[in-house]
Amino acid sequence: MKVKVIGGGFAGCEACYQLLKRGVDVTLVEMKPLKHTPAHHLDTLCEVVCSNSFKSDDVNTSSGLLKAEMRLLDSLVVQIAEQTRVPAGNALAVDRYAFSKTVTERLDSYPNFHRVNEVATDFSSDGYDFVIVATGPLTDEALIPAFKQVFGEAFLYFFDAVAPIVTADSIDYDSAFVASRYGKGDADYLNCPMNKDEYLAFYENLVSAETVQLKDFENNVFEGCMPIEVMAKRGVDTVRFGPLKPVGLRDERKSDKPYAVLQLRKENAEGTLYNLVGFQTNLKYGEQKRVFSMIPALKEAEFVRYGVMHRNTFINAPKFLNKYFQLKSNPKIFFAGQLTGVEGYMESTLSGLVAAIQGYRMQCGLAPLEFGNDTLTGALCEHISVEFGEYSPMNSNFGILSSLTEKIRDKSLRKVAYAERAINAMKQIVTNL
């Protein structure tokens, strides 16, 4: 069996692994290092371009449950994330450089893996049993004509925002303190408090700062990646109830409670870099330096990466794809990743995993796996394939699961029940792999 995968991001790399380990001859078409998108800088595969956190690893959260399901499905991305993780409380965060390097090395170690560095201009299946298109939210313009041939003008766009990174030794540790919220985890976050006057001054400068002009797309922002300045303009306390919420965080050296707190998370295993959690932004670079340096702990901060905004592209998946991530009009073509309208590192990875497994099974004359909406895997497959209202990107969440048969009022217990049901269901499903 010969399969072509286009795109070496999270979805594409996971798809390659699922096929390679099944003995499939895989050709990966990846344009790096010949060409990079505005958000990519490394030459290795599976590059982490936004936050280095893959969210909570607690199975009783939707993000933790999704990873638990993916472990049962033998996800390469989850394996490597665990190998290259950095401290982040209950979250699974990685050293982005070690993670990308290790994924690349694992795939290159397979003798049936062939990497072709070129800019794809079509996704024809000629010479292959099937093709998986996983070119990501920044699909190169060279491939857009091929998309338009299949989808017409039915593209959708939104903008994704990336948070800044500062050096650890430029942080003012007299102002910052180490703690995890409510003492959970291993105090892996560095907290930057503000009193009321400091916060209000910061807020006024934030909402009045100059932003990069986004032209036609400036108001089309995915809620899960909202720029801090856009969020702030919704009200003076909006960010204090969001990324700057001070609850559960106390500096034991001081008696006063903080009025607002920015959290910093380690960006690498050495702890030499920190990212500003929740501070995705579209501010101009000079404005980022000026405004964010108003936070006392960052008054002398050295920014090694400023936040950027970039276009995300996704197709109107329910109109064109089935729940196996397969093109309805051509069963030899599959799509995966954020192109399909799943949003998030793990969700994108999962879509590549599902597309690869389903494509492989179909080529072997086997029935596709049916995941069902008791699992987050199945619920995400349902999201990309069922037409209902205006289509928009979706993260994993308990709200997309089928309802529990028993009504449980306690929110925490309800999440436990969802998780237990999903894990049991997935354990049954993987017996058919």
C-alpha cells in the first residue's frame, strides 16, 4: 500500500506514524525547509507554533480525556510530548525544540518513510492508494487553486494569535512569585501581580495601543485564541476574570492580595524562556514592549519573540467531508488537521490519526471504525461531518458528547462520569484495531 501525506504538522506526522507502523509505504510532502509560513521557523517536522502547552492532562477535563483516548489509540504525538514535557502543573507542556526534533527523528527512522521537500500544488491521488491533505491553517497559496477546484469559494478564515516569549533572567523576581493556582501541581508557574492602580494603568494603555491592520479579517477571530487587547475591549474587568484572574494565587512574602496576575509558563526544559500565558496579541511589536513592560515583573523584560497574528484557513467540512475525514466526492482523498475545523494541537493530531486508520482499513477491505459520541474522538468526527448552522472551529469539550443516561447535578461528578464512559468505550473500540 502506498499513501501520500501532504503537510508535516501535527495531523500529518501523526497520520504518517499510524500508517508507517502498519507497514504502509508513506511519502510525506512538506515544503520546509524550502519555504516557511509566517508562523513557522524550524526546519523540523511537527513544529509547535503557538503555546507550548497541550492543555490539561487531567482525565476529568475534556483536554485530558482526549489525550487519554489518544493514548489508547497509540498516538505518536502524545508519546513524544510525554518524553519532552516541561513542568506546567496539571498541563502537558513540551520543550518545543526537543519535541519537534524527536518527532522528526522517529519518522525518519522508518525505512518505509520518504520525505519530499517541495511546495505542493495539488492533492492528486495518482500513483497512491489514497492521499491525506494536512497542510494546516496556513496552507500555501500554491495549493489554493486545487482547493477551489474541489470546494469552489467555500473557504472560511479566522485569525490565530501567538503569545510573546521573554527570557527568564530578565524577569524581576522581587515582583514575581512562583505558585500554581490553589496550590495544585508543583508550582510551575511564575506569577506577575499587579495592584489596582498598576492594573488600571496597564489596561488603559492596552486598549489604546496600536495594532497591526488585519484588513478584511480583523473581526473574524476564534474565541479560543482571542488577542488580549480584543478581550480587554469588552470591559475593564474582562481580562481580570480571564487570563489575569488573581484568584487562588498569593505571594507568601506579602500581605496584600494581588488585584490581577499574569502567569508565565516555562517555554523550554531548561527554564530559560517563559511565555505570557493567555497573551496572544495583535499589537505592533513596539507597543507590545511598551505595554507589557508596564507589568512590574516585566519592567526590564527581554522579548525573544513578540506575539503575531496569522491567517487560519479551514474548509466547510460538513458540506464536503464524512465522519471519517474522507472527501465525499472522492473516497481516495482525506483531510486532517485544522483545515477540517478542529481547533487545537491534540484535536488536529487526532484528526490525522483517524484519517490514517480509516483510510488504511478501507484499503484493506475492513469496515471503518465507529467511535460513537460517547468518546470525544467520535464527537469531533461528528462535528466536522454534520451540517448544523454556520460552521466554526471546535475544541474538544464535554458539551459535544452524547448525554449521560443518568442525570448528575454535581459538575465534577458529571465530568468523572463522562470520562469513565469514554475510556470504557474507547477500550472496546481499540480491541478491533
